[in-house]
Amino acid sequence: SQAASALQQATKPNSYREDEYAKVDWDNLGFGITPADFVYTMKCSIDGKFEQGELAPYGNVELSPSAAVLNYGQGLYEGTKAYRTDDGRLLLFRLDRNASRMKMGADRLCMPCPSIYQFVDAVKQTALANKRWTPPPGKGTLYIRPLLMGSGPILGLAPAPEYTFLIYASPVGNYFKEGLKPLSIYVEDEFHRATRGGAGGIKSITNYAPVLKAMARAKSRGFSDVLYLDSANKKNLEEVSSCNIFLVKGNVISTPATNGTILPGVTRRSIVEIARDHGYQVEERAIPLDELMDADEVFCTGTAVGVAPVGTITYQDRRVEYRVGEESVSRELYSILEGMKTGVIEDKKGWITEI
Ligand code: COI
């Protein structure tokens, strides 16, 4: 069939040629969905064993109206990016981290999960099959979105009788419409993102719709996003809707510790390690809001967001401005991380997988 021969062509190793790009306006990519050709799907029944997965053309998913994911939110997602190098290779970053985070989340939501090997192999297959949708170097990345969901039908509250792991992909550019401009963040003092003992520390789909209201409110007032505070005391920093947060004071870089209410970001972890390697003192701990307001510099990290400088933070009627630009710590760390991800800086950490 046409799909089969397109797939065969797309997955041929070293098939890169200049003319093998999808028709996309590479100069105007935002963070919107531009579906790439193939979706990877792998199913599993209640025995917990995932079968052989397969790539098929992008299209709608068929689900029972009583699927657990639709009714009770039994679902997880992940996010990772493929980078195209100048010489046409595809690079993937720390996939094992996404794979093990999905395992952790699956355990919390009573779902079986693909093995680390199955996860990594499936992401590689998906990236390779959709290679022509990977933007040219410097124009963006192929964002890869694995999902794990209770797809089987259920009415009483219980784990689903069947699970689906699927992966789709889309070329993307900058996450925020501000592009690379510093973000203006509003400190949310009514709503919370997560509570102790809840699901804030896993990438549950249920963590994301509840932030929309606060985000929409802040966006309508001209802010880029909101920062959440801990729900117990409304005092310590948690995270931003779509990313983790860091602050810089002198030579010390701090970020909230992952204590179950904060998403353990792959970019967060990587920036902590890179900063330590480059002589910064890095602290993962509880950070009171006062300290944030007193920082030299603030930045956000995430797979989608990258390393995004924060220009201003607003809390109630207080507004603080921070250092941004060439001389900033976030710029330094971002350059190193991007250099590694794009193959420009040698990967001495074993973080990069080439496919
Ligand atoms: C990512 O950074 O990849 C995420 O999953 C965050 C999402 C809100 C885009």
C-alpha cells in the first residue's frame, strides 16, 4: 500500500536528503499541532503485557464512550524532542528519563506500562518514520508526544481492562508566543496545581486542565503564564503551568525540590547537572516567594519551553524585574544544553541518542 511504501522510505536509515522535507512554513512554527505522517500504537490487556506495536498513518483514535481515560482521566503523557543536525542526523535527548517517568506515573495511576526498552524503541521508530517533519537545524524541533491511557471500557471506578500506548509527533517552534522574549509571570494566589499526596509529581493528564482557568485569567491581563504556590501554606514556589522554575542569586541556583507536588522535569534535571558541572552551587529545596522576589535572575525550564528567561514576576500589587540577556546565567546554561541537544557540543554524559 501507499502508506507501507511511504513508511519503508521514511524509515530507511541515512535516507536524509535536502528535498526530503515535508511542506511546512519552517520560519513560522509556533507550538501548534501540524500532524506528522505516522502514529505509533501498542496495546495491552489487563495481564500487563504490551503486544508488538505498529506505525500507522496519523488519524483519529477510536475509543469506547466508557473508556477509563475519558471518564476518569486514567492517562499520562510525555514530551520529548528530536533535533535535526546540519548533516541530517536525528538526535534524541535522555529518552530513558521520559520512559522511567512514565513508569512511575503508570504505577501511581494503576496502569501497566511499556518497558524502558519498548518506550525508547517506540519513540525512535516514531521519530524516524516522521523524519521529514523534523525542522531544519535552527528552525525548531520535532515534538514527540507519547500517551498512555486506560482505553478499555469501565463504568464503576476501577482500572481499565485495556491500555493503549501511542505516540504522535508535530514540528514545533517556540512554546510561548513571546518567542524568546523574557516571560512575564503572574503568581497565582487563588488556585493550586497540586497537593501533597496527589498526582502533581507525575505527568498525569489530570494535572493540566485544572490550570487552564488561572492561565486564561493571567493571559487576558497580558501575562505569559502563572506560577503556583504550595497549597498548604501559599508560601513556597511550586511550578509554572507548563514548566519548572529556577532562581539565581549570586553563584547559587535554586529550584523547588521534587517532593511529589512538582513535576520532575527532564530539562530541570539536566540544567541542575549542567549548572553543577559549570561551577554553580545548585540547591533543590523549599523556596519561599520572598526569595524569588529578591533574586537576580529567574528562568523556566521544560521540554516544550526550553530554558526561558523570566523578565518580570507579579505578585498581588508587587512587580519585580530580573536580569535577562547575553550575560545571564540562563543564557549560558541554555546555550550549553542546546549545544548538546543539537550535537554542536560533545555529549560526555551519554544523554544523546542518534538515530
Ligand atoms: C513539555 O514540556 O513537553 C510538556 O509536556 C509541557 C506541556 C504543557 C507542553
